[in-house]
Amino acid sequence: DAMVIQNPRYQVTQFGKPVTLSCSQTLNHNVMYWYQQKSSQAPKLLFHYYDKDFNNEADTPDNFQSRRPNTSFCFLDIRSPGLGDAAMYLCATSRDVGGGYTFGSGTRLTVV
Amino acid sequence: DQQVKQNSPSLSVQEGRISILNCDYTNSMFDYFLWYKKYPAEGPTFLISISSIKDKNEDGRFTVFLNKSAKHLSLHIVPSQPGDSAVYFCAASAAGANSKLTFGKGITLSVRP
């Protein structure tokens, strides 16, 4: 089945230690998104790639970076995780920007 | 500033009854609206959508109503089933479907057997 896969499902990292979250897709969609969702809050868009074009949201901290080496993979790098970065990180894809998102199952990040 | 608001954090409904989940938005440029459903430990999945040229869209037990003048939409589930118990997110975008989605906080629906 075509899908969006996020690894790992659960990630524990130390305060200040760089961490990378992974997302892959078999849908051949043009767009890949990273959302951050904290408890009882709306998913918040961090950035998205349209093909190789990177689009950062204005309020995304510099601590968050992303890489998309090819159509199938997209990575979220947190350079120096703080306690406030503990959240669920959702990867999504769409054929074009906008409706019809397909989400992965998410990675729950804990910072200790 | 929250542009998509789901003000009720939770809703509990008896099986077989109607569930009504509400969503309000503030951005008058939004013209495409979606509902996503999320089970624990899974990502959100698309449920139903509506564009601003319509005021109603129906798909089986799910109907979405849009009131543009009130900037309000609602999702009706009838009859509600225990398997409908999940978190429901309202989302909106501007300029048709070709724009980024803005999500609400979600509503936790519990359907009691």
C-alpha cells in the first residue's frame, strides 16, 4: 500500500543533543510537510518542500531544519532540542500544496 | 492568533444518536475546508471536505455544513457508532485547494455503546 512512514515512532533525546526524525513516502507526491503538535494544541506547520523548493514558516525557530534528498525522503533536524520541543511531529504529503494530505503516524519526541 | 477554532475540547454521544462537531474560522480568505479523524497512535486521516461554493457536502453517515456568513462549519455524524470515537480536526485553506492547511486544536468524540 502507498503510504507515509515515519521513523522512529518514539524518540527520546537529551537536552541539547541533535536529533533527526525521518519521513518517507511511496505516493510520489510533490509536497512534503512537517507539523509540530503539542498536547491539546493544533498541529502547527513548521515548513514544507514543494519538490526541492524549501518553504519555511515565518515563526519556525532556527533550531529546526529540514532536508529532502529525493522525492521519497524528508528529514527534520532539531539542532539543539529544548524541553519545549517535546511534541508529536507529523509528516504529511500531498500531490500539490493544499488539500488531500496523507499523514504518517507521527514521531513522539521526548527531551530529557 | 488562532485562525481555525474548535472551542469544545470534547463531546460524548450515545451510540445511534447524532454527533455535531463545530468549527469556526476567522480568515475570510479561507475557501476550502476539511475534516480529519485521528485515532490514538495513528496519523490524521482525511474524512470529508467542502469548498466555499457549497453549503453542504454529504458522504454516507458524514455531512459537513458551511455557513460562510457566520464563518462556521459543522460535521454531522449520524448515526454515531463506537468506532467513530476519535479526535476530529477541522482544517482550512485559502485560494482553493492549492494552499497550506491551517488546523484547529481538535475535538475528542466519545461514542458510548
